[in-house]
Amino acid sequence: MKISFPVLFLLACCVTGWSQQVTPVFDVVPLGVKGGSDESNLSSYAVAVKGTADYICLDAGTINYGVQVAIKNGAFKGLPEDIIKTNIKGYLISHAHLDHVAGLVINSPDDSPKNIYGLSSCLEILKEKYFTWKNWANFTNEGEKPQLNKYHYVTLEAGNETPLENTTMGVTAYSLSHVNPYESTAFLIGHNDSYLLYLGDTGADEIEKSDRLKELWKTVSPLVQTNKLRAIFIEVSFSNEQKENKLFGHLTPNLLMKEMKVLNNLSDLKNVSIVITHRKPSSDREEKIKKQLEELNSLKLKLVFPVQGKRILF
């Protein structure tokens, strides 16, 4: 059977458009995917532009052990200490709770000089509570003296893009509500015209009596509409059985899907991967969260459940 030139041209255009849409831009290595009590697997995602080895960590709950697991899975090659010193170029910290910063603090004596990025509210806690001589040692360039000047704080201004040093990526921070009025952060990571959106811990607007998520969805919806947003990393810490007064600024499957419907009403989410982070381990809770999300997925979202040390491409 012969196929006419117009049909061949149409097929070629479709294939070209499809391949451009799915060609990976970002290389993500989860160093830790859980919230809560598993100190070997706490929130941290190493992100680089595909084809480079210049990573930025989105949160830093687990670092060293996560790198070890990634090496075993073939996501990294080399010694853990070399990867941490050489390939990790900086840390974006969403908020200063221990399960998001423990790896950063513990590994600081053996790390190399680099930047710590965050909103001022987050960095002030690092200065006052963690990198002090009574608590640990001040490996940074600010706060209690003497300052060892290994890490340099970079204060992000909400809504303004900041280059991520020693990478080809930039970041724009947005404030989130994590037990209102306390702040967490969403980081929009960009390279050319492609983006990832990572949310630290966050409660739902209806629970937090806030509009932080609504405003974030308005901001990123044009990127969704134009297929520039590759993935949203968002937490679901508890299953639907958790009482509202025991959520402590976190999401359930029900609350996540409500928020995703708000965003989907602004722009169709069919081409965006939704990466589920921060499931808190307790009995069968993690599997229950996954099952509930799948049952509630009337939008047919592309749900991704990351595994520590296993590379994901977006």
C-alpha cells in the first residue's frame, strides 16, 4: 500500500512533535523519598540537566546513604564522598525541619564549599538553630562566630529567579503554608524553556486557611498549558484516615486531588508527571496512600512514586 506525501508529512510532523515533547531534560536521582522517622530515607532529590553531572539537591534530609544506594543502582558512579563533594553543587532547602536538613548538617564536616539557597525565614533557622557552635559547628559564612565559610547562604526573594551557581539551571521560590503562619517553599527549577516544580511540606489551602497553593497554581498554569512544566513533586504524608487536626500542615490523597483539580481547571495536567513525595512510614500507610491516590485519580494523572536511588528522567 502506498502512502501519499501529505500523509507521510503529517506522520513525520506528529512523530517530531511527540519526540520533542518527551525528550528528557532533567535527570533526577532521589536520595530520600520519605517523611517522618526513617532517617535513612528522608526528603532529598538531586536534580541536574540531563547529560551533565552538576546536581542541586532539593532538600537534604538524607544525603550520604542516598548516594550510596544510588551508586548500587547505577545512578551514580564513583565514591560517595567524591560525588557529594564534586557533583552536588548546592542545596535548596524548603524549610528547616529535621527531616529536610539532617543530611546537610551531618555531612557538612566532609563536604566541599557550596551554596545553601532558601527563603530568609528558612535560612534564619539554619543560622540560629543548626549551624551554631553549641549545636554543631558553624560551617557557614553568617551567624555565630567563628564562621568557617564553607557554605554560603543565598537568600531567595519570592517570585524572582536566581541562577544556581555551577549549573545551567535557575530557581524561583514561592512561599507555602506549613501549619499557618509557618513557611515552607516551592521551588520552580528551570533550564531554557523546561521546568520542574518541587514543593516542600505543605498543607491544603482549605485546611491552612491560606491561598498559597491557589496562587502557585495560577503562576505555573501557563507552563502547564504550553507543555513546559515536566513534573510536580508534591507531598502526601498521610492517608485519608488522618484527622484534619492531626495533619500538621500536610496533605492526604483527598486533599491532593482537590488541589490538582484546581490546577487542572486552569490548565490540563495530562502531560505533567505528579511525583508523590514525603509518604510517612507507619505500618501499611505508604501502600494505603498509593492505593487511595490511584482510586481517586479521576483526572488520570501520571502518578510517579519515586524510589530511593533510582533515576527518573523528565
